[in-house]
Amino acid sequence: MLWTPWTSSVPTPPPPGIRSPPVPCNALDLVNFPLILTTGVIVDSRLDARKLEDTIMMLVERKFPRVGARIALRNGVSLTFHSFGDMPAVKFTAEDQVEAYRSDASRPQLPMDMPRLSASSPTISKVPDLDAYFQSPGPKTIQDWIESKSPLLHIHVSVFDDLTFIGVTSPHVGFDAVGTGILLDAWTRLINGVDLGNSVRRMQRAELLGTPRVPIHPGDVSKRSTIGLPAIHRVNTWRLDQSKINTIRYSITVPKVFLASWKRQIMDELQRQGSAEWVGSSDVLLAWWHKETLGHRANDETPMHLVVVVNLRNKPIFYASEFDSIGEYIGNAVSIIPVPPFPTRTFNEESIGQLALHLRRAINAYNADPSGIRDGLHYMFTNPDAFLLPYPAAGTQWTLSTNWRMARFGALNFSGAQIQLGGQTKKTDVSFVYPIMTAGRKRLPMREWYMVLMEDEEVVWVMQASGAKNWENIRRRTDFCSFEL
């Protein structure tokens, strides 16, 4: 599989051994250069590492050829992904421990084991350092991937008697969170003996499409030939700058009954006002948490920009013939919704309902303008180095919110790979999601990034990275729990 972000005026012959035709990437992928993303999932059961390896190899080789790619640097400028027939499709490593993880008190306490205040109140706990359980030695940067000719996808599992860590690592130009969720969903179905049938055909077709098709003239792509790597590095300068700031990550466990109660109060108030407007549970969750984290800034006039990441797969912006398959497209297919800025003191003055409406109105306006979404994508496709998150002007601030609930990590079930100990069958769903994002060998602190990681039947799991001073302000204000700094 050859995947070229930049075309050159004189095409270079592909390396020998390539088994798939070229598939060009798009500007949505380039936004994430040079990030490396590890999506870690914890399963509360011992899993069979050999079955995990055999099934992921089978899935990638037969159904997801794009995943079995290599990265190469061609012509001194172009990044290409290509697959070779004589190399493994996935790098798979495993560490097997013949003991329970929880049997050693020196190991980090897991987020799902943290005590909760009650079944109806949120709980905040520090995110432990679990990186070693999800990652194995190997390439850490795009350059490492190029030099090592390593597969695009690395999977590392750490197996214990009571649980299994599964780390899925790749350059972020390969997948986004929903794409990773689509891949893992297909993997678990294969593990569980499900005949993927027609869904495999649609996945295959989506892979052959290679990119979401927007109204773009083929000749426009050639305009990318003058774009070099330094321009793309500038796209992510803001991320790298954040590494100089000390941040602390906490997980926030939010019961669904808590969200439902707030949503019901907000909707009842809207009905009393005779309003036809509405809010969703994600709006309520985001509004509530922003009020908790920023509500102490009572007299602060600083304009605050809320930037919401949005999944494009369910937007009516693709050609009709491709609409069915785009839902199973695994490449990057997200954009952003900038909420109109307002003074930071608004988080102190307005109710959760009012804040939720700010978000919902911005999202509804975005969804109601598919032609505007197309125009924005068209500009990105023809100017792939021009996309930047809306940098706040001097004297302003912003937060970034991303919601992985659509990736459905909490619905994954690895029961087909379970090793029963003592004849007991345990729950094999995902108990927690653990993201790791790096650039240039440094972990990105993701300062003021708000991430909804997953949901299960009872709670929604959120992660927030912020400075110690801000966490102290949050602890002083919260009336639902206390937590250790």
C-alpha cells in the first residue's frame, strides 16, 4: 500500500515488493504529523496472547491492507506508506505474567479500582503511569518508523491472571480514535468467531477508497508538490511548546445518572420557557466540567475559545456512492467546531444549562451547513499545510475537547480470547482506556485538553490535563468529592 501525502512533479518508481496500488492520503492526516498515538485498553481478564496475535494478523492481512503499511521517505520530501509481501503485517509483542496484577501492592492502582464517593456522584483520581504495560521497545518517532521499516501498527499486550493490557500504537497519520475503534471492533468480532460477511466487504471498499472524497478537482492535489516537511512541523509547533509546562492528568468518573439528572433539569427549564431548543448528554458533560474547571475565574474578562473535535463520518458531505462505506473508514476523518468565544467569567456567571446551550447552538450551526464543511475540507485538501487550530490572539485562551464515545471502546468484548482460570468466566469488556500521545520522543502533556475516553453501562470516563494550580482551584470549589494532588 503506497500512501503519499505530497505528490512530486516526477513520480518515483515504488520500492520492489509492493503488493497494493498507491492510495494518496489527505490533509486530515497531515494535521497529525508528527504525532505518535497509543490507545491502551484494559480488559479485566486473562487473555490468550497467541490468539490475539493470530487474529490481528489475519484481520490486517485479509481485510485491512492499509494497516499493514510501512513508512518511507521518498525524494527527500514525500512520506509514503507501502506494504511488502514478505514482512509481517503487524508488530506484535507480549509479556506474560503468571500472577495477578493486583497481587503486587507496589504496582500503580488502576483507575477503575479507585474508590468512588457514590453511585450518583462524580469522582476524580490521578491517572497513574501505565505506559510500560502498553508499549514495547521500538520506534518512537516518524523518523524511527522510516529507518526501521517497521509495520505501521504495533500491538503490545501485558497479560496477568486478573487482567490484560492491550496497547495499540501507530503514527497518528494512520488512524484517528474512531478509526482505531473500528479496527478493534472488527478484531474482537473475529476473535469471537463472528462471520464478518458483508461488513468486511464494506471495510475493504472503504480501504480502497483510501480517503474521504470531497468535491475536489484531481488537479488540485498537485499543488501540494511544493510543500516540505518543515511546513508540516510548524502545524504542530503549538503542541511541542506545551511540553515546557508541567501538567497533571486526572480521570473523572461521571455516573450516567448524574448526567441524566442535569439534562432533565435543563430540558424541563427549556420547556417551561416554551423553547424548542435541546441539549445532549455530551453538551451537559462538557458544560458541567468546564464550569468546574473555570468557574473560579469570576472577574476574568479573558476571551475563552472552546474548540470541539467533530467526527466527519456521519456528516452528509460525501458522494452518495461512498456514504455507506465511509462510516467504516479507519483513516483520520475529524475536523473542529470553534464555539464563539466569550469572557471566561461566563463560566462563573451562567448555569450549566446556559453553557450547554452555547455548545449545542455552535454544533447545530456546524451540522446545518454541509456546504460550509465541504468548503473547509476543500481548502484543506488544496492547502494541506494551512490547517491550524484556531490560535487565540494575544490575551485570549482556549481549550480543546475531544469525545471518543463514538469509538465505542467500552463496547469491545474479548470473550473469545479469554483464558478461564479455575473454571470461572470473567467480564471481558474494556474497563478503561489509556491514551498516550508523543511527538519527538516527548509525551504531549495535552494541557487543557478535555478527553471523553469511553463509557460503560454506568459511567462516562473523562481525562483532563491541567496545571497544579488549576487543580488546586478545582479542589477548593468542588462539592462532589476531594482528591489528592
